[in-house]
Amino acid sequence: MHNFQPAQDELKDKVILVTGAGDGIGKEAALSYARYGATVILLGKTVSKLSAVYDQIIAEGGAEPAIVPLDLKGATAKHYKDMAATIQAEFGRLDGVLHNAGILGVLSPFEHIDLPTWQDIMQVNVTGAMLMTQALIPVLKQAQHASVVFTSSGVGRTGRAYWGPYAVSKFATEGLMQVMADEYANSTLRVNCINPGATRTNMRARAYPGEDVNQLKTPAELMWLYLYLMSDSSLTVNGQSIDAQRK
């Protein structure tokens, strides 16, 4: 798996939704999917960032992407159902979803966690991802093979002091993935998690402001796994939480 070398048309004709597509890992994944033949649906809350990714995909000769401006913090089940209906009408199916969007919140002692911060993080990182996936299941079932990929974290496997709501949200993400993977084990849908590890992103910079970013992997260096889990090469992989960075 770590030696995965995608073919030039590895994702040809696939339709893939990427959340948090305007920046960081989400942006790189959207660009990578497009380079390997996919039509990408770019979801994020900042239209200007999504438009820049759209323009780059077009400039590189990729299939024309779709843009879905949506803030997961305020989105309701109806928003996701309407989005699913639009994808169904426009594309007829959905081959993959990368749940990359997430918020960190503020690192703080447990005693200082405030309820609004806790609820915002759970809403974006867990509840929003659940509601969106639930709404998209019928469209995913239209694909011959469909892949749902959640984004986990090392603190979603072993709790870490001061990471409070974010760590708990990633434990919940791992659980959500496992429940779905078991439930859809005998179907055309597979569900997995990626733990990107320490990566050169804005979120990482907020968590570790004193860190030397030159020591971190770039999002582009992790794309082998993001491509693998969206390609038909990973059809037998289900219910796994995979590290993007080799130990």
C-alpha cells in the first residue's frame, strides 16, 4: 500500500466530494483527484478559496469541478439533503467523499473547556460529517464502488492533555467510521479513516506555533494514501484507520 503508484487515469470518470477543499490537505486532495481524472465537488465555507482551487483545476486541464459553499457549523440536515439531491440530478452518482473539513478550537486545560467551543467542534467534526454522509448514502449507492474517507488524528486514538474537544471529536470519528464500515461491509460502499499526522497546514501551525514547519511533511507528500483509498485499488480495504506517514 505504501508503494502505491496511481495510474495516470486512476480516478477517470469518478465523482468525488471533498470537504474543506479550499485550503491545506483538502485543497491538495481536490487537485490530486482532478489530476488523476476525477470530477471534483469542492465544498467549503470560503468561496474565494474554492474559486481559486476551481481555477487551478481548469488551468491544469482537469474536468470542470462543482463548487458547494457551505459552513458545516450552521448547516442542517436539510442543507445536506438538498446537496445530495443536486449531486444526484447533476452527476447521477457519487463515487467518493473525503471528509477533510474540521476545526481545532482552542487547546486548553479540561477545566477551562467551554460549552460553545465543545459544541462547535462536535458539530463540525462529527455531527456535520454524520448528517452529510447519511444524506449522501443514496447517491453513493448509485456508484459501482463508493469510498467514504474520514479524517482522524493521533489524538483520536490516544487522548492527549489539553486537546479536549478536538481529541474527543476524533475518537468519535473513528467510532463513526467503524460503525459504518461494519454496517456496509457486504455492500458496494467502503469506509475508512486517514490519520494525516504532523503536516504543514494552517491548523497544525495554530496548534504548534513554535514548530519548525520545514520539518513537517507537505500535504502533497501524503497524497498517495488519499488517492489509494479513492481508487478501485482499495476495494477490499474497509474499516481501517491508516497513517499517511510512514513510521
